[in-house]
Amino acid sequence: MATQVACTIDLAEEGKQLGRLALPKLTNTGGWASTFIPIASVANGDGPNVLVLAGNHGDEYEGQVAALRLIQELEPEQVAGRVTVIPVLSPAASKANTRMWPSGINFNRSFPGVWDGRPDEQLADYLTRFLFPPADVVIDMHSGGRSAWFMPCSHMHVVDDAEQRRAMLAGMQAWNSDYHFLYVDINGTGLLCVEAEQQGKVVITTELGGGGRVPAAVHELAWSGLNNVLRHLGVLEGEVVTRASMGLPDAVIVDGRDPANYVVAPEDGIFEALLEPPTGVKAGDPVARLWFPDTPARPPEVLRAPLDGILAVIRSIPATEAGDGVFTTGQVIEAAELA
């Protein structure tokens, strides 16, 4: 099958391999150039095929660090099956500390991709046609990046297929975060996880904080959660840890599927948060204020909770434009309602 992306490792071989994907790039300093994206594979015998991805958005570093550490520490004798890792899907954006690629492209809106399209479409097409099909499970680690603090959690789409949904629920819960989040796509199509879900894969995703820094506790959650999910899937040796075995209560599942939960700025201004996730709110409660530096005599506009529930996400960047997301709420739901 035609592809512009070259891979330097054999994804059918056993053992531990480290290499790279290469896709064409054209720059002012090189007409015959390539963009390199690291990839690793650790395989041993029969078992699940798991694809671990991070750095889909460049400024989301929590998963990138966990994935890089996994490449360093994972050895074939620990594995039953195959773990393929791409620790930084968007390397130029990661180096620039930006969500988007330097071209302005949001890689997470590039799927299923086009083999001879833009660079992001070429990479998306390679994942769609070469990496997703052999995988049983796709893990795609995200956070709020620089722009938002998302209560650290694993999360999922509520897919239609009941068996796939149950497997995704169990994988989400195996991360052992205090909170889980159910989300919907309110801003465009072409998401990586949707393409994998449509191929029938068990997709496990996260939103591990954000806000421009990564606290040590979030690094620990990214690492411990990733490893526990791999044990839960049966691809990594070791005993699966549960919240009960750690003496913790069940995680809270927050349902963000109602589009009314996603609040945007009505106009330009300076954003002031009044609450922090995961605070409980009632409809109408003040959550934030928007100030107007060009008209300092004007009182701030109070931004209120649209529904009863839990504040899940809050904006991190004070400078705000009309239409920017400023906070997100959700409603508590029981796992039994999903299973």
C-alpha cells in the first residue's frame, strides 16, 4: 500500500527495537528533508497488541514523559504480546511548546488522513492504515496543555458497541485516577481516537492536568496508570492494582456529554477563575469572571455554571478571546449506567 512514511523498525519482529518514522518535509534549509518521529516496539510471544501514543498535541507533556520512560524501562521478558510506543507524535510542536504544529494544523483533526496529502495527513494515514489495524488497544495520552487545567483523569467516548464500551470502561478505570470523564466531540471531526474506535479498537485516553506545568503527582499518575493499564490488558507482567487494593474509594465518573457543559467566553477580556476543579457546583454558581482592561470602569462579567455538577476543566491563560473555552462541567454518573 502506498505511503510517504518510512519506518526503520520491523513491526512484526520480536524483541526490543528503537527507530523512527520519517515523512517528507520541505524547508528553507533543505529541499530533500525528513521529519523524524521516534518509535519503539517491545514484543515477546503471544498476547495483546497495544499501541501507546503521546504528544498528539505538542504542549501536553505528561504522556510524553511517561511514554519515554516506558521505552527506557520496558524489556521483552516483561511482555506477553507487543507494545508499540510513539512518545511524541508532534515533535516540532513539542519543541515549540505549542498545541498546534508550526503550520497551524491541529494533528488531532487530521484523521483518517491522506497518504499523499499534507504532512499531518500523511502521518495520520500511516497510523490509520498501518498501526491501528494490528492493534487490539490504542492508548492516547492527553492533558489540558498550556491553555487549561483538567482534573487529572482517564476518560473515554461512550461508544455504541456494548462490548467495546465495556472494555473501554474497564481500561479507563484501571488507570486508578480519582476521577474519570466522559466526553463528546464538540469542536470538529478527524480525531485520532474516533478513527481507532471506528476500527473496533479498545481506546483508552487521559486528560492529565495541564496548565503549563506538570506537578510531580501528575507525573506519578501518568506512569503508574499507564503501567497498571498495560497489566490490566495482560501485555505487561505483574499484578493489577485496584483502588480497593490501595484502600481508596471508587473513582468518580463525571459525564460531560451534554454540550451545555462547555462554556466559552462571550467576548475578549482577562479571565479570572473563582473555583478550581474538581469543585462541585450548582447551576448559576459563579465560576469565573471576565475583566475588560480597555474599559476599566466596566464591572466584570460573571461566568456561571450552566448545570449542576462538578467543575472538570478551568482555563489557565488569562488573556482570552471571544469564543475561547473557559471552563467545563459534568454530572456524576455510575459505572453501571455505562456497562
